[in-house]
Amino acid sequence: MRTLIFDPFAGISGDMILGALVDLGYPEGRLRELAGSLGAADGSVSVGTELRRGISCRAVRFQVPRGSRHRHLPDVIAVLEGGALEARGLALAGAVFERLARAEAAVHGIPPERVHFHEVGGLDAILDIGCAADALVHLGVDACYARPVAIGRGWIDMEHGAFPLPAPATAKLLEGLEVRETRWEGECTTPTGAAILAEATAGRPPPERFVLRATGYGAGSRDPEDRPNCLRLMLCEVSSVEDDGLFIVQSDLDDMTPEYVPPALAAMRDAGALDVVTAPVGMKKGRAGLRIEALAPSGALEPVLEALFTNTTTIGARYWSVGRRALAREEKTRAWHGSSIRVKGARLPDGSVRAKPEFDDVVRAAHQAGLPPFEVLRALDRADAEGGAGEAGSTPADTT
């Protein structure tokens, strides 16, 4: 499973997240294309490299008009829906803003639909959240985890006056996440950063063992002298030796409309399930039913069960511990006519590797080339047969 660990040792913000995702390989061209579709003017996107106390970080800055920034949630969703986000990215970005609306509503004592976004309703926040969601999908991240979040001290001036840090909405968004008190003055964690972190990770701590594939650093806008003001993201894969602490979660149901099953499966994966499958079953009184079965690490058992109960009509679930042996995984990235295609492989006991291109990347490359996906797959197979020369050559994923 391809995982991402958020390490907000100096705090977290939207631009920090986006910079670190670019450092991990989110293409700058895709970033600019999506930002333009969401309303960013030509030339308003700046992507560069900055030092934070000796650490080289990627920095993404948006130069947007500072006019009317007040939007309600439907206004923000309309902007996101008008952009070039794919379905999964759009759903994640929308969920982040819904989380922001709930937090603001709880602080002000009003319904979420009446929340009037101020700072986080601006185009720069929409760009941070929309592009970050797209990057997580583009990088093929299956699950996200969070290390403790650093929070700052002092006061911050807001539209309604001065408030102690963390700001009220930020504190509400951090509920359920592990935080770390610091002596640093100033805002370390912003509402945008807290909302993305909470929605992507649900506060799940990292697994005890994993294979670290790549690290990315995103620069904050300030450069204080007492800390490296940046966010570290660690792209990992669950180690093949992590076979203990796994559970099968299983439930049968016969009263749920089929088209609502895929969102339920996605919610269980987001909660930390390593895999979720379905199978038809025969139930009492001759009714046709559906069995949902998930493989969950011990640390994600409760969140997976909660996702099952929340997103399906079931009133009960079975679970039991299981053993598992998994092949060692590896991943490479190959170029094909300007597109990057991940090739995922499994190392067999004899040392050979069984590999295949990532389907989503093949479809994306086919769309860009104006070809059917199976033609792109054939072209990749032909390049392999001819020795993988030219554009179809591969490079290790952790060098990107």
C-alpha cells in the first residue's frame, strides 16, 4: 500500500503541503493547468526552491487578487466543480471545505450552510486545497497518516478581532489529532493546513514499520530564525514483513442500493483498510445479498468498522485476526510521449519481478495522446520487447 506520512514538526499550512507534494513529484505542469482551470490568472503561479534553516524546500505561491474573498460553501464547491479536478480529487477537496464549514459553524454557533468563509474562502485557499487533493490522487496515495502537529503561541488578528493561538477554527479542526506544544511565537498551523491534514489522515498515527521511498519538503511563507519553517512528507510503502496485527472485517447486507456501495468501500479504504472487496451471497428467505470484506491493520480496525457502520445499512460486523505473507514491492516511473507512467512490480521468491503499468496513469497518458488506453499498453509492451529504449525507458520512482 502506497502511504503518505505527514510530519508537521514545525506546523502545517496549505502552501507547505502543496510545496512538499511538488517536491515528491507532483508535476509543475499539472499544477499550473489545474490552477488555471480554478481561476488563477496566467503568470500568477510561482514554483521555486527556498532554504529553510539549511533545508532545501519547494515553494508554491499564488498571486491572486485581494478583492472579495467572502464565499459560502456552495460557492466554493461550484469553483471546484468548474475546474479540471478528477472525481477522487474533487471529492477530497469538497470534503476538506465541508470540514472547514463544520468547524466554523461550531465556533460561531450557526448551521454549516450559513458559514461565511473569510480567509479560507479566498482563491488562494481554494487553489491550495484543490491542487493538494489532485496531487494526492496523482501520486497514487492509498492512505495518509499524521505525526504530532506543532502549534504556536501568541495572538492572531482576525476579522472578528484578536484571538489566542491556535485560532478557534484551527483548534476545532485539530480535535482528535495529536498535537505538540512549542515555544514558537506566531501561527504554526493554519486552518487550511489543519483541515487538509484532518480530512486526509483522520489523525491516524503512522504504522510501526514501512519502507521509506521518498521525502518532500514544502516551505512556509515565513523564515524564522528559531526553526526550519517547513513541512516534511514521507512517501512510503507498507513493509512486506508487516504481517502481524491484521484483521478481516466482514458484513452481509441485503437492503442497500447497489450504486451506494462504491462510496462505502472508498470510505473504508480512506479509514485505513488495506483492501476492500465485495461478493454476492444468498441470504435468508431467498434474498440476494452482498458481502463486504475488508483487510484492516490493527491500528485501523476501529476506524474501518466505524466507516462500515456509517456508510452502509448493516447493523453488525464480524472480524477476526489473520496472518498474511506479502511479496516485496517496488515501483518505477517511465516516460511515454511526455507522460509519466508508474510501473508497479512484485518480487517473486526466485528473484524475478512481475510488473505492470498503473492503470490510472495509462488512462491519463492515453487521454493526453488521444489514443485508447489499450493502445498505450500495447506500445509499452512493444517497448519492453525491444529492450525499453528511448522514451519508454524507466527510472526508479524514488529518484523523482
